[in-house]
Amino acid sequence: MHTRIPGPAATLCLLAGIAVAGAPAMAAPPDPPVAGRQRAEGITVRQVAPDVSLRTRVADPALLQASRRFDALDANADGVLDPDEAEAGTLDRLDADGNGRIDRDEYTAQARR
């Protein structure tokens, strides 16, 4: 049986692998909630695990504009447009699931068409 002793390059790779495996414990704190400028640029940050944040950016300007209009109409900021917040005729036209309210996905779907 032949035993191979690792050379300096293999040892360095092994140490680098150990350092990367310990990286989550030393990771930076999660990003703060999205505010002001980031929201205006279409950037959203979602905490998906204690040490993982998902940052996305809207590439389609029409979707970004629709999302901004939704925010402007959503007076109580609950994430849905109730009949008193929705523009006349919008509720009937955009309420895809028929629950009497329009969520952001239903509202921005018009921009995706």
C-alpha cells in the first residue's frame, strides 16, 4: 500500500477549505431593512435565514413603476389594496383570486403583460 504525503499546495487548499467552512460563524451582520434610496432603485433585501440575506433588483422599469404606484395607493401599508384604496374599476379588473383585495403581485401583473 502506498501512502501519499500531501505537498504544500494540497496543505494550503485544505487550510483554505477549513477557513471557508468556518466563515458563516464570522459573517457580517444581516443587511438593514431596505429604505429610501434602495427602495427607489428597486432593491429589496429579504432575510431568508439568520446568516443569509437575499438581495434582488428589479430590472424592468415598468415593474418598478407599478410597484411604486401600488405603494402610493396602499394608504395603510398593509401590502394589499382594499376596495377603499383601489382606483375605480381596478379591483374588478385586477383581483385575480377574487378575494376582494389586490396584492402587489396582482397589481404588478398588469405591467408584466
